[in-house]
Amino acid sequence: MNWDRVEGNWKQLKGNIKEQWGKLTDDDLDVIAGRRDQLEGKLQERYGYAKDQASSEIDTWYNSRNWLP
């Protein structure tokens, strides 16, 4: 997985991230700033996910994004 794509396109992806995980606030997205570890942490915080579950959800989301450049 090449997470650099997400980091590089974070501004364009923020809306999609909010659709996927609606409990994340705009402030959360600004703090995350495309960093996977920050996204995992915020999902754990907002949704009560275990680390493995947050990672799995992110992998599923990422792999379904065939529109990423």
C-alpha cells in the first residue's frame, strides 16, 4: 500500500473521509493531515475501535479507492 498517495491528495480526500467516518470533525481531519497513524488514532478515539480494527477499516477504505491517482 502506498499511503503517500493519500497524504498528497489529503485536501481532496477529506470529504470522502468524512463520508466514510462521519464522527471525525474538520478539526480531526486537520490534525490527521493525511497521516495514517493519526487517522488510526482518531478512529480509535471517536469509534472505540481497537488498533487492529481501525487499521483494517483504513485498509478496506484505501483498497476501495480505485480513483486515487
